[in-house]
Amino acid sequence: MAGILDSVNQRTQLVGQNRLELLLFKLRGRQRFGINVFKVREVLQCPPLTSMPKSNAYIRGVAHIRGQTISVIDLSMAVGGRPIENIKDSFIIIAEYNRSVQGFLVGGVERIVNMNWEKIMPPPSGAGRYSYLTAVTEIENELVEILDVEKILNEICPVNTEVSAEVAQSGDIQKDLGERIVFIADDSAVARNQVKRALEPLGVQTELAKNGKEALIRLKEIAELDCKNDITERVALLISDVEMPEMDGYTLTAEIKADPKLAPLHVILHTSLSGVFNQAMIEKVGADDFIAKFNPDELATAVKKWVHSDQ
């Protein structure tokens, strides 16, 4: 697996072009899966794992890698399948999600492919494994499934969505908002609901979209039908994920800032992606803020800041 990941700097050039790179892998059978390379730190042959008593059933053990102890999650089990066998012949994808590092046990790793987000589509509806998908695409006439890792992680270790009393009671956001809403765009149903639940105690009304394309269409519709001047008459703020099928959050932000009726809208990019390069990307596409998932107090504080800045 040496050399499978290029430099982060090279990959940042994809930003704003509605493109991504997927690392393709398999679990037990022929089905291919994909994970955004931006999430991946490294890929390595599975080292010896140490079992941890009373840990979640999906965690096969912990690995000691470069001075760090990392929990290793069996992705096949996490999506309702059978455990991956022959661990010593399997691989671990070391990835960073939501401010923590995890290891994902997979059966095999193939290669990296460069894709356009327009080719990444919402998943089919259904139960079973499909409920764990955040998107699908087609490569070489085969379906590639992109897993909703945030849902998987939330089932293993649920995220706290409660805003502290101190943050909730500071300031009167309802006075600043009036009848306006906060718009949320995220392809993960779990992530959308996490944001919504965090803002509800503040009295914030929200509207949700499943991806950037859906959000842009809806925002333009609101601006056209409900606003005499610009979108901020009805929408106070947009909180957007970065990774979304059809149109990513960077492209959504750039489209918003290029439209006179949408441009005044403040945009917070709220993502599980590593923050190493995000400040430059925020400036490139014109976003107002970046917050790593998921800290309800940080999110609530940022919402109050940007809503209040309009007053």
C-alpha cells in the first residue's frame, strides 16, 4: 500500500471543481465500496489486534499504530454483514472522522479514482445495507457504494447533541432570527438530525436538504418567491456539509456567492473532513466559517455569531 496516498496539497486542487477522489475497497464479496481520500490517513496490512472487553461488537480490537491506539471497526459487521475473516490477510483504512481517528477493517483495497460529484448519486431507498449508504456511483459498469460512516460511528458511539445551558442561555437568538430559518444541507440523515436537534433548544426553525444541488434549487426558489431583495429576508444562515452527492458543499458555496440574490447568505461549512487545509478552501469559495463535526456548543455559538452579525 506504500504510495497509495499522494500529498494533501495536490488533492486540494480538486476543491471548487466539484470533484473528489475515492479509495475503492471491498468487504467480503465482489461489491465495491468507496471512501473519500480526504478522510484517509493511510492504508496498511492489518496488524495484530488486541481485544477489548465490553467493547462494541463491531470493534474487532485495537491496533497500536505510530504511537497511537486506534479502535478497529469491522465495516462488514457494521452494515449488517458477517465478520471479515482472515484478519491477517485483510487491511485497515485509517481515517479521521468527527475529530477522532478510526480504523476500518476491510477485506481488500483496490485503487484511487478521480470522480466528479455529479456522478455521485443519492442511494436507492430501502432497508438492510442500503440504509447505510450515503451515495452510489458507477465505475467500470459496476455499482460502487459509499457508506454513511457517520451513521455507523453514531451507532457505535452516539454523538451528544445537547447544547450546554451556558451557551443556550447566552443571548436571544430568536430575537435576531425573527421569522427567518436556518437551512441545513447534509447527505447523511444522521448528521442532518444532529444539527437540527442541537439548534432546537435555541428555538431555531430549520429546513433540510439532502445534498448541495437540492439545497441550491430550494434556496433559489425561496429567494424568487419569498424575498423582495435577497435570500436573507427568509433564510438567516446556511449550514452545509462538504461531501455531498451531485454537488459538494464547496461548489454550493461558490454558486451561492455568485448569485446576487443568494450572495448575502452566510455559509458555515460543517464537515467531518480534516481541518488541515480548510481555511484556504473557505477563502477560495467564499464561505464565512468552518466547523469540524460534531460539537454542539461550537455549532450553536457560530450560529448565534453569524445570525447576530446581520442585525
